[in-house]
Amino acid sequence: MKKIARINKKLWAGAVALLLVAALTATALAAWPSFQNDTNNNGQIPTSPAAPISTPTVTTIALPTNNPRSDVYSGIDAETITNGNIAYTLYNSGDAPVTSTSGGARIYAIDLSSKNPLWSPAPAVELFDSNASSPVDYHADNVSQLSTPYYDTANNVIYAAKTYYSDIAPWGSLTEWVDSSGKPLPSTYTFNAGTNTIYYTVKPGIDIPADFWVPQVVTDISSDKAKISGNVVLTGASTTINFGPSTYYNSGNFVLYNNNGSIVPSGQYTIALSITTDMSVDISSVKFLVSGWAVYKLTNVTAATPAVTRIETGWGQANTPIKFDSSGRIYWGIYEGSRSYYQYDTAVGKLKVFTPGVGGRSDDFYGPGVVIATVGNADYAVFGGDRGNTYVRDVGNFDTRGTQFPLYGVGVGDRIRSSVTLDNSRGYAYFTSYNSANASGNLWQVLISDLASSQPASLKSTKLTNASTSTPVVSPTTDYIYVGTYRGFSEGTVEAYPYNNFIDTAKQQLYPQPGRTGLPVQSSVMVMSFGYPLTRDYVYFTTNASNGGGNAAALFQTSTQVSTTDLWSAGGTGANNYALQGFSWEDIGSTAYIVYGDDSNNLYIMQ
């Protein structure tokens, strides 16, 4: 095993000089069009112009929002994409009703050089199509947006997905509810101290249009004095769903969640809503919310006002990035609701749907984007799921042909919420997994040539310090694969593992340095690599904590030793500095820009 050493000033000075020399000959990248840049998901950036290796100059852009910047749901949770000198950021712009400039799910476009917004009169355009029908389009009402868009640079088009909540209840008030004696309720009803139950019994009952994992019932009960708990029981023809106790307020309203983890199958249901309170509280409305998704096509994106058209919609949450292949097809996955993965041919408008298992209940997709891998003479779309399966689908027959392989050994019970990364030069694929029960995580390696096997012999893992949803990044010059880890919102690391010595004892830790405590790193990292005569990697990442920000660290490799150091921390100047996603990159002339956002709805442009 190579000796671990701290960085020294002499080595650091040499690194700066060599970086300047290398900058004269390297080739610059033209865009960062999707999550982790390209179809390989390998977040590598060029060395010229170089990203900041010392504390950067930071410009903070406050994106338009309807909500306080301390709101827990508002903010930027998707990676920024870039093309030319423009950065495009999907974010949650706050509560409805929306205005012409804020509220709902929006994309903000900014010129990185001038720091001026591109679009006008609204600098952030809402993902909403007023012409959509069957069904009509819905505004996103203060819903986190996790799906990184895709910029089709050949056609100057952006594809973006949003998640919204929809009220599928047929009632707008309490007038179709009854009390325990069967007496119809008035428009406002008082729950007295104790336990009271009201019932929705109108036949055939509320209609659930698809299988849902966590429906939620939202009341307008709002009291800062009462101690309240509640429960919901749904009764269908052959199914009874008991939500279990809820004690949660959201934006001042009492919300009841499906806490037992049971899927609510499609069908008609009557509802019993029970409230236990230590003092009288009033209720006048009940909403039954389910999550929906929609995918949009934005054209004229370099003009003052882009056109927004909805191309697909369904039930569930769009929580994976939109990825692409070389034939004009895009891909995204859905969490809850349909629990499916989708392929859409943008040239002909054809949709193909892959739903694992029977009735769509065998898996879920929260985070993992597609990677396109060539195995033999065939191209496959590869992605993981919450059941620990990796799916390998023929891109030409996405809905009907493919295979899958499970995790084994230490990975049994793990969820896969990272994307798969390809290292085509060495022939390996990488991804991470995590176990929510014990906050553990693993980094996995498999030969690309084995991906189409149902039991790949080359699949192996190494144990991470904590859980991980971070998509690995492979250095093109050193031996190392980089990944972030986290334990709740309290701590985390950035770790490096050699591809040819894939064991945890060979780990190098870039962040935090010895004697320090690191913040959670749920983002995928970005790497800038230099080769001979001084091989080194500069690694850029964000931290997902209330005091989070953007960070850089470095790893230096010689024939005899490896050194690591932290370089800088910047950004995170708002009231809510959680940064779930990582950096993106763009160059303009001789300047490199790196960009990330946080839950304060602040966009940080660093150079």
C-alpha cells in the first residue's frame, strides 16, 4: 500500500507552476449539457482554462422566489447545465399562486460572463404549459425539484422534468363528509378535545388513479397551541390501508402521511379521518394529494422568451436526471406513482416504458440516471433502483428486452441512488449503494463487458465510511475513483479508491483532513486531472448541511507516495445552505466558471 503523506509547501508550489504550463496545451470543453456532463456520467473537466485551485471569486445570484429563503422545500436541488456562456438552473421557486416571475418549478438562465439574466421580462421561466389538456397541466406548489435537465446542443432545445402535487379529492369542502352518527358536516367543523372521526362515504368513493407509495392528506387545521395527532384509514373493495399516527405540520397545516409504507392500489375508497387533540380545533377543507410529474421541451432557449411545451406526464415524482443517447432518445425514472423508467425518442415523439416486476411494485427510482454502455455490438441503457437491482436495457427495445443483476454479500438490502459511471479506457463501470437501516454504503466495480450478464463474475465492492448517493468519478490520470459520503446532515467525507487495488484499506481521504469534521457530501464530485510529471487531481464538491458550501481538495500521486490536502471552501452565504447537487462547469475564453446552487435559492458562480 502506498504511503500516505500530508501535502507540503514545496510540492504545492511546483503544482501551481505545472498547472500553468499544462494550461497552455489542454483542450477546453464546450458545454456541460446534462447531469455529470456526458453519456458516461464521468464528471471530468479539462485543464485549460483551469478551474480555481485557490479561493475563487464568487458571485451570488438570488433567484426569484415566492417563499422565504429559509423555507425547507424551496431552493436548488438539481445540477446546473451549461452551453456556450449560459447556465440554466431548474429550481423550486416557491408557493403557488405563481406570478409572471416567481412561484412553481422554474428554469433560470444567466450569462456567466456578464452575470446578467438571459431571459426577459421573466428571468426564470416556469415549467408549465397552459395549452396542455387531457389532463390539464398543474403548477408545482412549493415542491422540491430534483431532476437535472438536458440541453440538446445539436438542436438548441432543453428537456426538463418537474414534480408537482395534485389534489385528486372530489370534494372542495366538508359538505360531503359525515360525523360518527352519519350527520352531514357543515362547511366548518370543530374537533372537540379528545378523539373525533369524520367519514367520506359518497359512492363510489375517492378514485386513486394509480398505485401510490405515500399519499398524503392535508387539512387546514392550524393551531400553534393544540397538541394534535391523527390517522387516516382508506377502505376499498378488497384493501384497507391504515396510515398510522401523524403529528406533522407543514407550512402551518396539519398533514397526515401514509406512515406504514403500504402501497395504495388503484381503485375507489371511503375515508375515515381521525383527529386527537387536547383542545378544540376547526377544520374546513381536506385535500388528498398525490405526486405527479411532467416532462417539457423548451425551444428558443437562447432568445428572450423560450417556448414551453409539455410532452409527457404521469403519476409519481421525477427524481432522476434526464439523460440522453447519441440517437436523440432521452431517459428518466419515476419514484412512487408509476415506478417506471421511460425512454422518449425526441425525433418521432415515441415513448417506451419499462416497469420492473408485476404491477410496477418491485422497484423505485430515486436519483439514478441512465448511462449508455456498449457491450459487444449492442448499446444498453444502464441504471439502478431502490431494490438494489441494476437494469441493463437494450436501447432499441427498451421496453421489451434487457436483463438485470442484484447486489450480493455486503450489498444485500442496499438501495442504488447514484448513477453508473463508465471508465471506458480501463473497461470498468462504477456506482454506489447505501443501506438506510445502518447508514452504511458501498462502492461497486464491474467490467463493462459483464454488464449484460444476470450474474456478472467481475462485480465486487469496497466499504465506504458512510452512506452514499454520490455518482463516482474516475480520474483519467491517477489510479483513483472519487466519491462522496454522508451520515445524516451531520458529517461526511470525500474518498478515493484505486481501481486496481479495490479494497477499503487502500482508501485515501481528501475531505476532511485529519483532526477535522467534514460535512455531508451527497453530491457527485467533479475532477480536474493533470498527468506527468506531477500527477494530481483537483476534486470539486458541495456539502449538504445548513452551513454547507462549495469545496475543493486535491490528491497528488508519485511512484512512491500519495498526498492529499483541502484547498478552499466558498459560497453558502444564505439562510439555508444545503447543497444536494454538485458543481457544473463552463469556459468562456480564458476563464473557467464552476457553478452550484443551494436551498436559499442562491446560485454561486465561481471563477
